[in-house]
Amino acid sequence: NAGVTQTPKFRVLKTGQSMTLLCAQDMNHEYMYWYRQDPGMGLRLIHYSVGEGTTAKGEVPDGYNVSRLNKREFSLRLESAAPSQTSVYFCASSLSGRDYNEQFFGPGTRLTVL
Amino acid sequence: GNSVTQMEGPVTLSEEAFLTINCTYTATGYPSLFWYVQYPGEGLQLLLKATKADDKGSNKGFEATYRKETTSFHLEKGSVQVSDSAVYFCALSDSSSSGSARQLTFGSGTQLTVLP
């Protein structure tokens, strides 16, 4: 089992460029999440999905679009990147949304917007 | 709203020293509490959890007790190793939140470095 995988691992963008981050999980999990991690701020939830074809906003959704492509894959798209979106992005998945279901995290994508 | 406050780092200890990382929380309902660990270059991994008051979570020599009266979930280990060097995050999941997904609220993280 690969667990949760993310592509790419690193990316540098110029302001205004677009890109898509892709996340895939092989654990048959229903729930998937996108977080951003900024220094001194912990992780903040951007968007999440409770199943194929569903998406919902998290704490910091502005400037991001997501798509649950199928049960395995969840994408995060930046249509017009801004320097404020420089961050490390983590995807996670869980069996369900219940408290006792652990969230499993991918290795992260380090994005720099110049 | 919900919030998690963690002891500021970085924390540097010698091998075999005792570790405490403080964590306090504010929540509107009855949260579950978690400690996650992030090793260099990796994603977060669940270290331990507690789902109700007075529960003690434990794993790999780490322990934390859910204290409702002090709204705390401090992480402890009796004897740290160099391999414990990582960033530790306290988090809560509020069972009173609406919707079908319990969102995690994270603290800011504490960097731990253990020297040989």
C-alpha cells in the first residue's frame, strides 16, 4: 500500500500562473482533505470531500478549487496563483468523518509563488 | 470557535531527558484530542489520541491525558531518543460541529530536537 501520495513534490510558480495538485489514496477511504501548512500556524483546512462527487469548504477556501475525481483522487487547483499561497500543501484521507477515524497524510507539496 | 494553544518551541533536549509539551484547548462541545508527529520531509502521522475526559492515549513511550477540568492534553515521554526529533502537533476534533466531517483544528506545532 502506498497510502496517500501527492504530486508534484515541489513547484515554483509566477504570480498569475495556474496549477493543479493531485492527491491519491489506495485505502478505500471515503473522506479526503486538503490542508495548507504555514510557519507558526499549524495546518488549516482548505476544502474537503465526504465522497465521490462531493466537495465542501474548510477554514481557508478562497483562491482554491477542488474536485473529487473518483473515490481515490482529489485535486486542488490554483487558477491564478498569488504570493500569499506560498505554503506546504498536505492531502489527507480518512475512512469516515468520525472522531475515531484517523486521518492519514501525504508527504506534502512545497509551493513557492514568486 | 475552537482553538488549540501549544507550547512554543523550539525545544532542545539531551537524549534520555524527560519531555513535556504543553497543549491547551478551547472547544464548544466535547472534543476528541490528538497528537500528531511530523518527521523531517514527511507528512503528519497520528501519535496518540483520547476521545473522552480522563482517557490516556499512549504510543511509542509517549503519553497524554485528556484533562477536561484544565482543558489540557500535555504530551510526555520519560526518556527521549534522537529519533524522536520531529515537529509535534496537538489537535482537536469537535463532536458538536455540524455536518458529516469532523474538522481537525491544529496547534502551531512544537519543534523538538534531541541531541546525543
